[in-house]
Amino acid sequence: TVMREWRETAQIAQSQGYKYLSTPLIAANMEYAKNFVQKACETCHDISCGCPVYVAFHYYAYDCQPEKLEGYKNFQEKLDYVAKMMEENPFLEGAIINEVGMLNCAGENDNPICVPNSGRYPALQQEDHGCPSTDELPDGLATFMSRLFDMIIAAKTSDGRPVVKSFSWFNENMAGGTYNLRLFEDGKLNKVGEAYIEGCSRWGAAQKGLLQSPPQQQQPAAAAPPPWQGAPP
């Protein structure tokens, strides 16, 4: 079965020194991750029985229209889903978001199979094969990048734990149906790369803020009254 083979793979990973597992990478159906964790973690909450402590998923928006085509909404729903999983399973550490970018095709509802250049903003018609400046994305993909980091930084469980543990951008040029998602041009950071660095810096500062919050100040204990207080003169 799938789970038996998964546990065999976990044993191999543990024998090689690995300590933690993630769920299989999820493209769309987050409920699969929930069910997988429930099944894999029936007998323990660590790698010894194949229990993953990270929830891993991909994320792509479509056609340079993350508002209209509900790309931001979809991302937020995934973050919220992982947050709920973490609350229901306190051993879960958070989300690994692997392979993030923008697909160069019409939205899923109009085009279930991504056909490159089939959307409103075909990459081949853009000067750098990226997203143009629009009302939704004034600075193209750099705007998209910054908004994602806003959502990542804000994502927390009800008890204050950060939801996202890792975020990886798909740094390729029109590969696999994407736009030009490269962070560098001619060896130098482009606008998207600058937005990535800026977002990572903000995220890091937010994490340090959580770790370095000052401890709650305790009120000093009231001084004991002198032994003669209240005694007859």
C-alpha cells in the first residue's frame, strides 16, 4: 500500500540521518495532506513511524490576475488550512511552500490544462515575458511577490505560531508554462529579485520580533511589614 511504502521510505531516510519529514507535495487538494497526516501519524509523531511534521504544497496564480482569478484567495485558503491542521495537530511545525510562481495561461475554470499564452496577458507579448504593469499588479510580478510575503508574515495559528516555515520561488524563464520568473538578469537582481529579497528581509525581521519579544514583567512582591507593625506600644 501507499502508506506501507511511505513508512519504508521514512525508515531509509532516518537511517541516512534525516530527522523530519514533510507530507507529499500538494498541488491543489489540501484535504489529502490532512488525511495523510492522520494516517501516517496514528502511532507516533516523528520520523520513526513515518509521521510528517511539515505540510508541503505548491502554489501558482494565473495570467497576471491574482485578484480577478482568485489567486490570492487560493493562497490564503491554503495558509488557513495549514493553520487549522497545526491547531488540530500540535506536533505539526508548519508549511513548506515549494515552487511558487505565475502560470502563463488562462485561469483554471476556463482552461483546466494550462496552455501557454492562452490568457489575457500572454508572456510572448510582454517585453520581458513577465507580467505587465496593471491595476492589479502596478509593478508586475514584483507586486505579486510583495503581496505574497504580506500574507506569509500575517499567517499565524490562533496561539500565535507562524504558519510558514519555507518559501521557494520558481526561478525559471517560461519553463513548465510559467512567465519569466527569474530573479536575476545579466547577473544582477531585477525588480522581482529585489522584491524577493525585501520580502525575505521583512519576514526574517518579523520572526526575530516574535523570538525577541520581552518577557512579561512581574510585579515586585510587597515588602513584609516590620515585626512591630500592629503591635501594642
